[in-house]
Amino acid sequence: MDLIDGIEKELGKSENELPTLRAGCQVDVHYLIREGEKERIQIFSGMVIAVRGRGIRRSMIVRRIVQGEGVERIFPLHSPRVKDIVITRRGDVRRAKLYYLRDRTGKSTRVKEFLGDKARNVRELEKVRRADLAAAQASAAAADTADSGEED
Amino acid sequence: MTLILGRKKGMTQLFAEDGTATGCTVVEAGPCTVMQLRTQEKNGYSAVQLGFEDVRDKVASKPRRGQAAQVGTAPKRFLREDRLAGDSDLEVGAAITVEAFDCGQLVDVIGTSRGRGFSGTIRRHGFARGPKTHGSRNYRKPGSIGCSAYPSRVFKGKRSSGHFGAKRITTKNLEILRIDTGRNLLFIKGAVPGPRNGFVQVQTAKTGVQKV
């Protein structure tokens, strides 16, 4: 394997921490923001119009309409501030980049939903991934408490 | 001053805890072997010669093979000297690894820039181009190169087209962000001269002062 790819795999989030994203996905991004001294999670929901880069440099553009104004945010997927990405709806699109949505308003911005057997499989895989992740986190937390227990 | 030889492996990015991403170059550095010592009495100056990356006996020249045999290692592909103020306490055959550097330390990186062949003034010196249309016959020409009857010649050093790149370049005061001693890797903030897998020298910064 390429050295850089290997390094990025180690430094970035593990594979089951990120969902399989595609342009057209409707997502809720749980993003950690600072408010003065406090930190809290803010949810930014919108449509993924582009996923680009690979490895630790992978990022996505999420677009949503706020008070009639289009707002786009770029999220580096491996950023520690991106706590979770929940896919609420998958779109059936024929393009990798949906930049054409920028020129559209109202009803014409709708994207057909990805349905059928394939979509069901993808959803099942996503559920399995979430379950795996939860299990991994639980065991890591258990290991942590066990460690600190030994120290005491 | 500490010197280590290595190969540039490529670029990636690192996330800090607060989410800021920093671009960095991964350099596979060392372990280097001390191949020779230059001393004041013998050579008129003090330095250590380092060698990096083994090369097959068949590939190395006979003098190189002979020298390596004296040190007791394989011949090396990349040899450079580290000039010192006084005689070194290192011994021939000693190894220098990435552990010679600290995280957060500033370094200068020396490499050979990518060769770009014979390039015009726009690419080589950043000259402006002429208008594309409206009968322009001056799209990428350099323009005037000086006065006329006096001095009746072009001044030396006039920037012109010619061979560009493939030249020794030093990038100064780059920060070491991370060190991987297991795999001999240095993560250096920002870009480093040369192509991927190009040889580079990483040394303690000559002028930079570390920010506290």
C-alpha cells in the first residue's frame, strides 16, 4: 500500500465511523461549535452536493436553504469537530456533483429518492455499520474504565 | 546543527484537536550512517559525511564500494556532508535517526526542485502576458529587453526564457509537526522542494526562532 494512504488510514477516523456518502444524500451533520467557553453540538442539515478528496482529505459540500438564501458548508469528513453524520434520505442522482442545484429554486431543487432493493441493502449496511461502531465505542469505553480502575 | 537525509514521500494533512487542518509533507528520513569524518587537521574543516539508502554493490562505483567496506556498511545512494563548527564526537559507522529531531522544532529543508525544462518568461519569472485578441501579436512575448543606442547591449542578468527548475532549493523554517520513530518519518509543516520520492536534506533551521 502507498505510504501516504497507510498513514491517512491510521490518522483519520476508522472506516466504520463514516457513512457511505454520495451526492444527493440528505444529511444531518453533528458539528461541534464553540460558544465562548462552552462547546456544543450543532446540527446542520442539508443536501450533499459534492464529495471530494480521498483519505483524510475527504470532504463534502452540504447545501441547504436558510430563509430563502442558499447556504453551503464544506465539512472535512475526518475533522474531529464532525461528530456524526446521519443520512436521512438518499437521492437517486446520475451525477457526482450536483452544482446545478445552485441555479435552481423551489420545486426544481427536488431530488428523486433512491428506492428499491439496492437502496434497502445500502440502508441495512448503514445500520450494521452503526451497530458495529456503537459496539466498538462501548468496548473502548469499557477498556478505559478498566484502565483507570487499575490505576486507582 | 543536525542533519538527516531522506526522501520526500508526499503530502497529507493533520487535524489538531480543535479541528484546524494543517497541510504537511511526509519525509522518510534516515537512518543515516556516518560514512566519513572530515577533520581540521586532515581536511581543513570539520564535518560528518552521512549516507542514506543502501545500494547494490553492482550499482556503486568501486571507490564508493571501498569506502563503504571500510565503514562496514552497504554503499549508499545519497551522500551529504554536515559542516560542523568543531570536530564531531560521532564515530564512523554511527547511525542518525529521526530521533535527532524534536517535535515543534524548526528545520530547513534542501531539495532539488522539479525540472520544468526550457520555459518562457511567464512561467519562469511571472511576467505578464499581452492581450489575447484585438490584433495582438504579443501574447507570450517578453517585451522590451532594454534601451537602444546606449548601451547597445543587453544588461547581464536580464530575466529571460531558459532552463527552469531542477535546481537546489532551500525552504527555511518549517516546523516539525510529528515524528514517527517506528517508520522513520518526519511530518513537516507546509511544502518541501522536489518531486515525490526526491532526495531531501533536513537540518536544524539556521535563522528561525521557535515561537513559544
